[in-house]
Amino acid sequence: MSAEQKIVMLAADTARTSAYAQALAHAGIAVSSAALVVPDSQRWGQTSSPPTPSASLEDLFLPDVAVPALDACRVICEQVDVLRTNSINDPMCIQWLAQEAADLVIFSGFGGELVKSEVLGAGAPLLHMHAGWLPDYRGSTTVYYSLLKEGAIGVSAITLTAEIDSGPIVARKKFPPPPPGVDLDYCYDSAVRADLLVQVIDRYLENGELDQIEIEHSSQGCDYYIIHPLLKHIVLGRLP
């Protein structure tokens, strides 16, 4: 990594963070440092018994989300600071971002937690992988609605802004439904986000800047936050 491109990672102690770190390691990508936010009680996005993939894919690296996030992060950087707090918005996180003075921050937060302006303004742009094709699918249940309506999953790389899922779009990619034996919520969701993350970081390291997609025909899109259990059951029943 060149001195002009300092990349760090601010991440919650979740299966997704583990997947990101494993995918970066698999691609031979390191970061300068990482901060792992460890809460004292279980948060959305954490699980005490993460599933292990019982299948493999030729075109997609499937991380083992049972690997602790701390162990995975230690593979991609020498310095991992453990921040013991229940929120990504804690002053400790803001201070860490300011002192790192990075050019780009890979962000992996707790599910459902909004990032406050103090965090957004503390340092470099926060690069977030959203599990939805933006601007069409915003919110936290986009995977299920996308599978229900299109039979595919979209992932969008954005830099975070104060408005939810509305930051500049860096890259987008669509993926097929998960194959048999691969958990959707933890394994596949994390894997497809990690896949696009690696592509974005590869390009950033090559060009020294993030791309930006111009949306020619801007769509208002929809917000998807709640899904009825019956609809979720229908989606899961359609999977291979």
C-alpha cells in the first residue's frame, strides 16, 4: 500500500466484519490499521452461533463467518484497536478516526444503527457496502424484497452521508440467489458485500480514488425496513 493511500477499517464485532477481513486477506489486501467495536451485549448483526457454509462457489469467495472478527482482522493489519462500546457513534470511535488521518475508511457497522454526523465528519470518507441496488432498494430488508421481485440480490458501494442509503454510489453489482447449503442472512449476504468491497478496494489502490456512478434517470426508489414473516417464508421457499 502506498503512503498516499492509507486505508483503515472501522468495524463492529460482527459476522460481516469477519467476512470483509477474510475476503480482503484472500485477495492479498492489507489495511494500515483497524478498530473493532465490541459491545457488552449482543447487537443486531451479531450471533452467538454463526453458520458455517456447507457449500462452495467457483465465482464467489465464501468466508467462514464462524471465524471471530478480531482474528480475521489481525490477518489484514498489524494493529487492531479494540474499542469496548455499544455504539459506533461513541466518542472513542470519533477520536480513533481523527487520529488515524486515513484517506479511506472501510466501514462495517452494527445493523440498524445510524451513523451520526460527528462520525461522518471525523476523518476520511466511510465506504459502506449496502445490500441493495441503489437508489431502488434502500433499507434493511432489501435482500428479501429484491429476491422476491427480481430473483437476484444487488449490492451497492457508497460513501456514507447523513441521509440513509443516499451517499455517492461508487459501484454496484448483482448476484444470483444463494445456492443450496448457504445461509442467506449471515453467509451469503456477507459474502456478496465482501466481494464488491474487494473489487472497489482493488480499483482504489490502482487509481488512488473512488469511482462514482452517475445515475442518468434518477429513481426515487423505495425504503424496505419491515418484511412480513409470510413474505420472508415465500422468499426462502423459492431458494434453490
